[in-house]
Amino acid sequence: MALARLSKISLELQYLVSTQLGPSDLLSLSHVSVYWRAFVLDDNRWAEWYSGIVSHSDESLQEFLARFNIPDVCSARKMVYLCLRQWCMSCGDYSQDIQIYLPHMKRLCDTCLADDKYTVLSFSAAIAKYDLRERDATGVLILEWCNPNRVSKRAIKLVSEAHIKQIALRQWITEANLEAHLSQKKASALATYRERSEDYRSAVSTREALQETGNVIAADSVVIARTGRKIPKAFPAYPKIILPSKPTDRKVVCFAPRPLVEVDGDVWLDVCDSDSEDELSANPTSE
Ligand SMILES: [Zn+2]
């Protein structure tokens, strides 16, 4: 009954009512009916609130997402909601320092973030580790990251290891199947590597022996015995599937929002933020 009446009030009134509501109430209202859900989604204040989200280092969330080339990864509504709830979505702990872990769009405390399921790997390392091809992982969330400590300005593609493992699990159905497949792959990759290393070493020592005798032409024509190919310039590379790929610091893909508060149907940055207190205590004599 109440719901029917609510939808019958004039559009102007509906608008007026909604402007008095903040994000939390709007979200509750959106669960009332399809009509109100559309009404809530249409509210242009979501974009306004979203654009006001900044990190502790004063980078806006929009700038942060653009830096990873994922500007549209999540709706403004979801982002506002995530930034308002200051508790860990894994253990439930409450704190103002709970960051948003971008690959899973989750707020996580430092302890939960250390869990293996939040490991961040480069895309190439991750697909090699799970014996996938690039096209198997189409559609996976990739964050393009420019490491500020590197001279190269080329972005590294980062992924959540869990996302890649999920794709591998879809192919192999069970964890046990996947493990069995990977250990068999690793064993054969290792055998091939050993064989190639042996071939390389023996060809190089033959060449060196010939060079010592001064027979340059014969030395230059030494090939890998098994394949008949030229000796490669470098020692065979260790198989990527076995090489422990170094994970990237997961904090790199975390956004630490300044706390937001809802006041009278609006959203504000929390002025009691710990940073401001630090600034105050750092300048106790400033007037
Ligand atoms: Zn936690």
C-alpha cells in the first residue's frame, strides 16, 4: 500500500524527497521496486559524490583508475558505497585505513590483504604459471601499471592471480586435476630445459676448443648436434612455468580513500580524518 502511494506522488515531490536522502537511504530505496531502482540510478549526485573521492595522498579515485587504464571498471554508485563502508569485507574489522583492493573491488584490511588469494602478478607470469594462452584469459581485468622506480615508461600489465587461476580451474574442473596437469607440464618443461642446456654447453665447448686451435672457420660452423641449428646467443632460458614469478606489491593496486561521511543527505570528506589530526599535532604552535 505504502509503496503504491509512494510511487503515485508527483515527480517533483519524488525528486524533492530523494534530494533529502543520502547514499545509504538511496540504496535502501533502490531495493523497494524496479521503478525506484531506476529512479535512484538516475540520480546525478552519484557522479558528483564519486568525483569527490580522494586518497590520503589527495589523488582522486577517477585519476587513480585512469592511471591503471580502467576508468569504467565500476559504477559511480558502487564506488561511493565502497568508500562509505569503512570495514574489511573479509574479516569485518572496522578502521579508517581499510583500502580498496582494485582487482577484486573489495575493501580489505592489511591482514586480509596478505592472503594468497590477493597475489598480484604480471599478466605474462600469471598465464605462464597456469599454462594458459593469452586468448584463454580474454576479458580478465588487467591493470596497466607504470612502475615509478623504473626507467622504462612501458606499462606492466598486472592481474590478480586468483582471476587467472579461476580460468585455469574452469578448464580443469578440479584443483587436483589442475595440479596434476601443471606438475606434468613442469616436469616436461624441466626435462626439455636440461636437454637444451646440455646441448648448448657441449656445442659451446666444442666451439671453444676449435677456437683455441685457431680453426676459426670450423669453430664458426659448430651447430647444436641434436637440432642442427646455430648455437643461440644466450644460454637457454629457464621455463617460465617453473621460475617462481615475483609477485608485485599488492599495495600498488590499492586505493586508500579518505573517510567519507553522510550528512543530511549529502556526502562529505570526514574532517576528523587522522591525517588532519597529524597535521595539527605536527604544527602545535601554528596559529
Ligand atoms: Zn580483514
